[in-house]
Amino acid sequence: MNVKKAIVFSLLLAAGSSTFAQTSNLRKAKTALQKFEELKGAGSAELGKSNLDAAKEAIDQAIVHDKTKDDAETWTVYALVNANLASVNSTAEAATAASEGIKKATELDKDGKNAENIKVAGQLLGQFNFNQGVAAWEKQDFKTAYGSFDQALGYLPGDTTLTYYSGLAAIQNKDYPNAIEKFKELVPAKEFSSHKSVMVDLPKLYLSAQDTASAIEYAAQAAQAYPNDNDAAVQNIELNLIVGNEAKVITDIENQIAKDGNNKSLYYYLGIAQSASNNNDKAIEAYKKAVSIDPNYADANRNAAATIINGVRDELNALNDNKTLSNTDYNGKVTALKEKIKEALPYLEKVVEINPADKDALRSLKGYYDFQQDEAKSAEIQAKIDAAN
């Protein structure tokens, strides 16, 4: 996965003078920090390192000076200087100092005059921790990546990208409780670009955590949020079938069909549900209806063919297990099955027509001709399989 290297934040730095008297070191720190910000804004942060170092030297003295050590602005500048140092030099020590500065500044800033700059320092620390998380991700150290992304969220609460990356890192670390927590936070964020993936993957996370009830609950939410998404719909059907809700699934789909009778996807999903309930004839009927609405519906064509072929295969296996049949009776029944399986041919051919390089469909088609003992057609399809490799 490609992870962006950084998040860009707007930086607000008040350069105006305070109405209160300022000591020399606080003024020096603010002036040096302002020069650094100007260079950074021009894309030359490296050139401003000396200014940042000068700001650090001055503010370190200001935080211990009697006249400034209890000043909210002093600690705000201290937080900003160290947050910038953490970002520029990738140093955890500076990040820790910035965090301490933010805490102290927040405690002292009773009138909220420094609130904007305290927020900016937090944004910088959020960016620092995000970048640390990316670096850990690229080393496949997903536990550390999760910790860094989660720390970043402490400074950037509600950031959907950070929340998503936190969840992904937790998944990679098989930390399903935290992965679930992060993904659940994204459920209301319908505008998030990866919202559909979150909704579809959340039930899988619950399954991994062995919470089937919640998996079914969120699978239903995913199917409702994205009714035209195949993965969401099939997952909802499959999970309900696992717990024996076959009748409910089929009834729900049939009720939707009653309202939207020309929706090919609904018939396709009905076919899946009927097939899972061992109602093969009804499944085939549903797939055929989907194909009648859209003859080029590849999945419906594929499933129609597969359901027909699987039914014939089961009958053939039963014949082979029946040792009481005479050769004449056996051959007669096999001939009948060869006729019955012909119903699958147009659906198989359609899948190959839609995608001539579909190896699975080609193999199924070859198997069909093998069963029909049509050596010429079997060889022809085998040549297509070989060409597709």
C-alpha cells in the first residue's frame, strides 16, 4: 500500500507583540521562530535550522526565568519550537518536549489568547507522529505504526485518514479490538473516500474477533449503505446463511424484487441465497432472470452454468456409487445427463465471449466438452487455455 509521506497543515503563528512586557529571551525566541517560519513557508526549512536552534536556546532560558516561566505564551512558543524541531529533525526527544509544552501552555492559558498557536503545535506533533507511523509501516513494524498513528490522533482528533491508517495498522498486527474501534469511528463518515471498504471490512473484523452477532449487524449496515455493491450484498447473504437465516435472506430479497423487479443484481443475489439453501432449481431460475435483464451479466451467466453443472455432477456421482445398475441402465442415465448439462453451454460460452481470457470459464468449458466426449472441441478450448497462460 502506498502511504502519503506527510500531511500538510496550515500554520498560524502570531507575530504581534504582547500587551505585557516581554523579557529578552522570549522576544529572541519569537523573532528567531518567525524567521524560521518565513523560510519554511518559502520551502527552505533546511536553511532556517539555525534560526530554529537559536529559538530553542532562547526559549529554554525563558521557561526557567522568574518573569516568564509561568507565562502561557512562553510555553506556547516552547511547544512550537520543539514541535518544529521534532518535524525537521525527526527527534522523539523534541516531540516529548513539545507535548509537555502544550500541556503546560494549556494549563496557563486561562484567557485562551494562545489557543490558536497551541493548536498549531498540536498539529505539528500530529504530523510528526503520522510520519513516524509511516516509517514504521514501511518497515512492517505495524505495532509501532499503530501506536504512532494513534498518538497523532490525540492531536488531530477525528482525522479520517489517520483513523483509517490506525485501523489498517491494527489489522496488520492482528489487533482486532483496536481495528474494530477505529473502523467503527469511520462508519458515520460517509464522505470518506474509503468508506465503502470500511463498511465491507468491518464485519470481517468482527468475525476475526469471533463476534458473529456484530458481524451480521454490520454486514446488514454495509449492504444497506451500498445496495449495489456485490461484495457487501454477498457478504450479508453469506453471514446470514452461516447462522441459519436462509429463509429471512430469501424473503428480504424477494421483498426487494417486488419493489424493483428489473434489478438484475437482486435476482443474482437471490440465486446465491437459493443455491446456498440447496434450492438449485430456484437458483438457476433466478440466475436466468438476471441474464434475461442483462445478457452480458457475466457473474449471473457464470453462476447459472456452475449451478447446472454442479447438479449434473452430483447426479453422476450418485450413479457411479450405485452398484445395482446394469451397464445398459448406467449408460442410458449418463446419456440423459449429457443432454441435461447442455443447458449450461450457452451461459459458459457467454462468459468466455465477455472475457476470452477467463481461465476458469475456459476450464469449465473444456470440462463440459470432455464430459460430452467431444475431443475436437476439447482440444480447441485447451489451445485457448494454453494461449491465455
